[in-house]
Amino acid sequence: MQTQPIDFHPPTEEAAPYLLPKPASIFAGRAKRFAELSAGHTLGEWLQFLGQLSQAQHEVLQGLPVLPLPDAALFEQARTHGMPPLNAASLPLPAAWQPALRQLAGHLASQAPEAGQVSLNKLLAASDAQLDELARVLLNGEPDAEQAALLPFVAAALQVVFTALASQLDVSQLQPLDVHGVCPCCGSLPVASVVRQADGISNLRYLHCALCNTEWNLARATCAACGDDEKLVQHHIEGSNGAARTETCDSCQSYLKIFYQEKDMLLDPVADDLATLALDMLVDEAGYERSGPNLLLIGANA
Ligand SMILES: [Zn+2]
Ligand SMILES: [Zn+2]
């Protein structure tokens, strides 16, 4: 493992504070990226299946109607209290999530590996109440081993619905929150951060929500979990191009990955995160705890 001080190019532009997800391309781009990353990878079959899962998410999202957003009073309440407007952990589950899950399971039934088929069949046979219980466990709780195997699919369906909801917002409806380090749209933790290269946001770092795919700007060389800006170190695998790194914080002993678009324009924070689990192992061994989940992997250690 190589370590290095954080290189800091000052941003060239005023930062757009929030980037809402684009429903036409977010999951389709991810599907393509998983397919690319799976070639020649030791976890190739799994990554390939996650590509099919992402493609199924894309198709279900394209078929969703416009979803009802919380009413104006709830938006105002969230604004007054510095809370996210689509707070996933506390608002009622969007009704669209169960049909989304059943459609996803239908799309994937013929493609999933054997263990995945068993999970999908269980989900297709589950009652509405059982599905809601699984969603609540994903968003708030500690899963048992049987639930854990089902949660990546539950997460995939919730990602579709929360991405649809987020994309219906206007960025003016988002604001900095009282709590540090969570998504300003849905209150979930980030999966990773990306230093982006695009018109108007060159060299700016964005945290990427694990649930709704919203991104929010955070100054570089700042810990995503605790906000410390002095005890961060980056690590990458020796011999790699440095597009994927971990950023460890010695203030709170956490880490999160950071991806550099200047090294690879096509990277996707969710797919590239799962293709670089070797990086997680290195920093796990050094005693750092990951500060945000990848929901397509959640429950794997339960
Ligand atoms: Zn979010
Ligand atoms: Zn920290």
C-alpha cells in the first residue's frame, strides 16, 4: 500500500453545492461500468450480475410514474429543523417501493446465480408487511442472517424509488443540514466521494449518497465522517493508476473511498467501490472503520 499526503488543486470554479441524480442515465451508466469492471476481475461473475441488477434498476426507474413528494408543510418543517426533506429513516416508506421490488425481482429471476434466485423467490413470495419490515431493517436496523441475504435486492428497489424522488426535487429545496456527513436529500450515508471533472465542477469533490444517488460538495481534505481537516491520509494500491484511493482519518478512525475522474472519466462510485474491495481490506486491517455503506453489499458480513 502506498500512502501520500493529499494533493490539493484549488477548485477553479464556484462549487455547485448539490448534484441531483439523472434518472435517464444513473443506473444505465452504472450497468455499463459494472460490465467493464467485471472483465478479468477475480470477482467477475458477481460484478457482472450487479451490472444486470443495475440495468434492471434502470428499466424499473424508466417505467415509474411521477411519485408523490412530501407535502409543503413537511418540506417547511425539514427546512426549519435542518433536516433532509426526504428523510428515509423517518418518513413513511414510499408506496412505489414494493411494486419496484417485485418488478426488479421479475427482471432478474432468470439471470441471478443460484443463491440469488433463492433470495428473489423469497422476496416474490413475501407479504407487503414482510417487505416493509425488510426495508425498515435496511434503513434502521441490524439484520439477521436470513434477512441479510435479501437486503441487497431490497436496497436496489429502494435506490430506484429514492433516486426517482430525488430527481423530482429542485436543488433549491436542499440546504446544509445540522448533522454532518449525511445526504442533504434523504439523510443516508455516502458510499464514497468523487473528485469530478465536468463543466463548472472541475476538481471539486462530491460525496455520493448510497441510497438516492444525490451528490453534495465537501471541501477536499476534509473527513466525510467527522469534518476533521488535519489527520487525513490517502492510500492506493501500489502500481494502480490512483483513480481509487481510501482516505483515512486519524481523528475518528474512519475511512471512505475517493475516486478521481481525471484518472478515469467513466468511473461510478457504487460500481468502482465494489471492484476495489482489496483497498477496504488493507485499511480494515490497519484498524479503520468504513464510514458509509455500499447498499449492494449490505448484510454480507451479518
Ligand atoms: Zn440520499
Ligand atoms: Zn474523521
